[in-house]
Amino acid sequence: MGSAYSGAAVIGQSGGPTNVINQSLIGALLEASKYSEIKDFYGALKGVEGILKENLINLRAESLDNLELITRTPSSALRSVRKKVTKDECSVIFENFRKHGVRYFFYIGGNDSAETAYIINEFAKDAQYEFHAFHIPKTIDNDLRETDHCPGFGSAARFVAMAFMGANLDNLSLPGVYIGVVMGRHAGFLTAASVLGKSRKDDGPHLVYVPEVVFEPEKFLVDVEKTYKKYGRCIIAVSEGVHDKAGNPIVATLKKDMEKDSHGNIQLSGTDALGDTLSQLIKDNLKISRVRSDTFGYLQRCFPTIVSETDAIEARRVGEEAVKAAVSGRYEGSVAIRRVSNEPYRVDYEVVELKQVAKHTITMPKEFIEGTNYVSDKFIQYAAPLAGVLPQMGRLKNVSIATR
């Protein structure tokens, strides 16, 4: 801890957008307006790329009405970027900060964003530049260290839960096998959220496959066949990142010539490959003709109106807490959410060291997983408050008329 410095602030957004990332942006901006130490508040267009190019905007030029509208608007208002800064780029960032009198840096994003804030803060320390660097958590993957959960996850989980509610109703009318492929390369939190809308024992999803469990195609076929015989239908939630014992994505083991992303990883999002491949696997090996699949892809991140109220409130609060910590004299940190109680649901906020969140991620704990193809009640208790109350669906009692 030390004294807060007087100067400008820069905020940026990084990584995949969410339904509530702008709550964090505007929460930080409006909180900063309460403190004389923060003279100006700039937005970096496209995150660190905007800082490198000095592409900054004056956020205080926006009207309050527009800012509040933006809080309810999905996507990153400042636009986003996926970029790992080099040491040379950090030097440029530092010089640009000094040029514009920037003493506060707030970066909204996942673990890579925390690492970026950490690197820049270390550079400022080496240069003996008076500076405050803070990471504001965001990711639908829910895989950041230290925090109980991540802003953005609750709304995405709500979307996934409601999407499977709809798929279940469709499948109930015209039975068959349905496969829904959900985002999550290494962490299965979002795929697991598919069960949150279930209200009856025969509701889908009946099978849930997450990256934390090795996926075996032969066992998968046995699971599907058994479930289909029991219910006359089968709904499956599967993470895009399911893999074999060697850690190879299942889609790559069943399908050749897979596209790779900018990091050299097999392209999982934005492709129907896994759903199509698993559908064909079922058709080729089981006597089930009606097999359909959907890849939710980017729909999960910014679908308008499907927003968890809890998620929105907490996303705004972490932005506010980052500013409060900075002006209180803390030099760096990441805002973590601490769950105080589940019934009633209540949380608190704590600032942890940047290095505790930077670079590395987490996966679902074992107690959230049941067997090889489902999730536990502990996960449901954990995730339900984050997604919020879901709509109730009705069914006819199907009372037969008396035979005459």
C-alpha cells in the first residue's frame, strides 16, 4: 500500500466479449469520477493494441444516459484484442502512458489480461514510475484463479441452460438424439451449466461430457444406447474441448485436416466439426436414424436479453472495486469474488496479487463431476445462483379417457 498518485487513467477490454463486460467498464468509469486523484479517464480501443497506437478516447465525453445504455449492451464497447505483449511493446506502452500522464491502468479480461497488467506494472516498477495497475476479471469459461467465479460466466451459463431447455422441449416432441456442443477448451463449467434448466427426471441433457474427464468414443456409444433405450431419446451436452487419454481433442482424432487458430491450437469454436463427427459416429454404430447436432459457438457470449441479474451486478461491482483499491493507494491487483453464503446467496470482494491470477487457469473441481458423463449436485448448487431463476415449463398430465 502507498499513496494514490494524481493523473489520468486508461481502461481496456481484452479477449472474448460477454453480456456484462460493459458493466465492468462503466462501473469503473463512474466510480473513478468520485475521486480527484483521477484527472482524466481514457478508453483504449482494442486493448493494448490501442495503447500501442495511442488510439485512446475520452470516456468522460459520453453522456450518462448513453453509458447506462452501454451497460445493458453485450460485446466490448471499446472493442477487443487477443494479444500477448512483448517486452519491447511494454516499453512502448510505458512511454505512451508517461506521455499522456497515465497513473492508473485497468484491464478487463481473463488470465492473459492479468498477465499483461502484471508485466506492464513490473516495467513501471523498474522505471520507478508511480503507477497503479489492476486487472478486472472477465471470462465465460469461469477458469480464473482466486475468484469463486468470473463475471460473464453467469449470463453465458443462463444462455446454455435455456438453450438446452429449448432443445429438450423440441426433442420431447420429435424424439431422437440431440448433441449440443458448448464452448470450453479446458474447463467444463459452461457445458455443465446445461443441466440447470432441468425440472423433471426425464428432461435433457441426459449426458454431459466435460474436458476434465477423458472421452472414450466406445464408452460414449454405450452411454447413448443405454439412455436412448431408457427414455426413447437422448440429449447430450459436450464441451468442444473433450479429449482422449493423450490430451488430443477428440474431434482431431476422428476427423482429419482440422483448421488451427492463431496460437497453433486445433480450431474448436466456430466449427461444426465435433457435432457432425459425433452424430456420424452414432449413426454408423447404433440403430438410431434421427441424430441432430448444434454448435452454440459464439452465441453463448453476447446473446441480447439473456442476462443474469446477479452477473450484471457483480460485473459492475468488480469494476468499481478495482478503482477503489487503486485510489486507496494499492499499487496493483486483481479483484476476486468471495462467496460468503449460498442460501441466501451472498458474496464479498477482495483484491489479490496480479501474479496469483496471471497466466494460469483452473478447471472444474472433481466434486463438481459425477462419473464420466454427468455433473454433481454440488455443481448445481454452485452455479444456480449465478445463472439466476429460469422459466418453468409445463406438461400435460395425459389423463386418458375411459374406454367405452
